[in-house]
Amino acid sequence: MSRDRWTEDRNLEINRTSHPWGAITLTPAQQQALKRLEARLEESPVHQPICLVGPFGSGKTTLARYWLAQHLQEPERGYLAFNRLLLKAIQQEESLDRLAGLPAKARLLLHIAAEDLLEAHFEEVDVLALDCVELLQPYHISPVALTAPYAARGYLVLICLPDDPESGFRFELRPGEAVVIPLGGDR
């Protein structure tokens, strides 16, 4: 189902279930970001990833899960914590100790594992909140570039993107590559 149909079918109606992810009180910064996200989705179809960008602890994960709980009957189905899944997938191919000394092979295996996980996800669900992407950064793998083909095909993609230069995490975004919704920080 395309993201355009996803929007039309659900008309961005609020899900009145009592899922714990939706039973929280958002901070003022999260409320502002949620308003920007909802307004952008109502404005027109989005055919690029939407990045919730901010430092660690700014509330990106909480906001993504809250949004999923408001719009999906089973919000867990739309959420991927990437780091753990990627490590599990590449461990099936190669020992992590061995990969530590083979950065090019590790990068290739991470890229393949990421593409496989995304393909499997979108076979089941037409929305994705991608979180825990820090493992990709040292290998110069862009979560935006990985998900852009799905967004272009009409799937809804939210990425919780850490932007914390003090901790060494900053994913560079090219102008127009993604819709950026900041949650603190300097973006």
C-alpha cells in the first residue's frame, strides 16, 4: 500500500487505543515537533524520509513511538530499533571479533543486512519509524539514503537521527534529501 493510500485510508485519524506508547505527556519541544510532523503530512504526500533530528535524550524515540501509537493499531510493527537487528543479522554471516579487523567487509555486511531488514519490513507494513541507527555512522552508511527509495515509492519513513557533535554523532544531510524536524540541537 502506498503512503498516499495510507494517508487517504486513515486520513491521519488519531488511534484511540490505550497503547502505552501513546499514553505519555510530550514535552513542549516534542509537541512542537509533532505539530510540524502532522502539518507536513497533511500538506501533501511526502516522498522522502522525515528525520526527527536532535541530541541524545531529546525525545526522538518517544515522539516516533507516540506518533505510531496514535496512528497504528499495532505500533510495534512500524518500529525498527536498527542497531540490535543489524548486529544479529551480521553475526549470522561472520564473527563480530573477526569483522572488527575488516572494516570494508563489515561495511558491506552492514549495508546488505540493512537493505534486507528494510525490504522485509516493507513487505509487512507501509510505515517505518527507524531508530537506533548509530551503528551505521562509523561506516558512512546513510539511513536516509537506505530508506529514500521506499519513501519515493510512497512508504512513510520516519528516522530518529542523532545529531550530537559533542558525542561524535552527526549524519550529514544534503539539502532537500529529507524533511528535517528538529528536537533541540542546532539543525
